Amino acid sequence: AGRRGWLFCLPLLLLQPQPANAVEFDDLWLRRDQQGQRLLEAEQPAKAAERFIDRRWQATARYQAGDYAGAAALFAEGDTAADHYNRGNALARGEAFEAAIEAYDQALELQPDLQAARRNKTLIEELLRRQQEQPGQQQDKQDEQTEEPLPQPEQPQSQQSGSASSPSPEEAQGEPANQASGASQPSTTEAEKDSEEVEAPTVQAQHEALPEQERQQAMEQWLRQIPDDPGELLRRKFLYEQRKHQETNR
């Protein structure tokens, strides 16, 4: 919510002048979206999504309801920079990071000066880079913990991870972004600190569980930087169009 300045305005389909016999249909269209708007304001986005007729409004409501896959699918039906940008946000929230980067790229192809898409793409690329580095860092720490009975040069655990060094972005590009092993990036400093403090064998299980907890916390911190309300400017535009329609019918 603190990064709403990043939001890109999603254009509503403007109402065109209609013949007299179509006025009643337009009123019905507006009532449905008005109902959806009120449900959004009442913090009931799931119900709002069922009322909205406009695809972008439906996508926005699903996004706010946490249905990121549904929102991404609806945004994918459009081909504007705004559609691709918001699809990227939905995919990022759903932890489909590589697909999110592709969506941001499509937005930037259509609108190269869309800085919000560029910033979010950089953010997700950094998140993926940290994910790809972490398996090697965790394996190094495990090697250090078990090295006493084994000669250091052998490093038998490194065969399980492939290499103790961090993979390059090119090497790990083909890995699925939503695998459990790469779902987030822990803080290396905090993990090492915890490993120093926890020495007693009786708390080994707790020690082993810490990296996963840290990864989840780090993931949440990163994802909080992705805009969580793509409809703020859209709501303003909707209210503006609503007033225009009311003034026209006076």
C-alpha cells in the first residue's frame, strides 16, 4: 500500500454516444459496475469481481481478493502496456517470477518509459538472483557443520547440490520459479548468526527449520514492494466517468 505511486492507470472503456433505445442497457451496465465499486470500497473484492462487467475491473477485484492467477488470466486478455504491467504484478504476487518478468518486458516493449514496470522487473530479477545463490550458500553451511569426520577437499555434499558456488542467472534460467526449493531468499547474515548461536544437539531440529522460516520472511519483505492495489487510479477514473454519465442524463 505504501508504493501506490507506482500504479499505472488502467483505462476504462469509454461510453460512446448511444441511440435512445440503448440508454436503459447503459444504465444496467453502470449499475453492475457501481455495485462492484461499492463492494470494493467495503473491502469485499471477491463479491465485487462477480458484479463487475468490465474485464479490467474484474481483474482488479480478483487481484485485491488474492486470486492472483485469476487476475493474471483476465489481464492477459488485453494487450496494452497497462494490461501487461498489471499481469506482471499479479504473476509476481503469485510467485510466478519468470512469467512476471516476461510480462514486464511486454509492457516495456509497448511503453518503454513505463518506469513502474522497469522497477518491478529489476526487483523480481534481484529476487530470482538471490534464490539461485542461496542453495549453494546453504550447502556450504551444511558442509561446514559435517566436515569434522570428512576431509575438507572431498566435500561429498557438494555432489547433491551440483556445486558449492552460486549458479549464474544463465545456468538457472530454466528452473521453475515456483518450486519449493526456490520459493524465496533468506538473509545469509541472519542464517549464519543463527547457526553460531544454536550449538546444542537437542535443538538441532529447530536449527534446521530456521532457514525455511527466514526464506518466508524474506519473501514477504520482497513481495510487499510489489503494488498491492492496482485499482486506486482506476477507481478515480470510474467515479469521474460516473459523474459524467449522471450529468449527461440530467
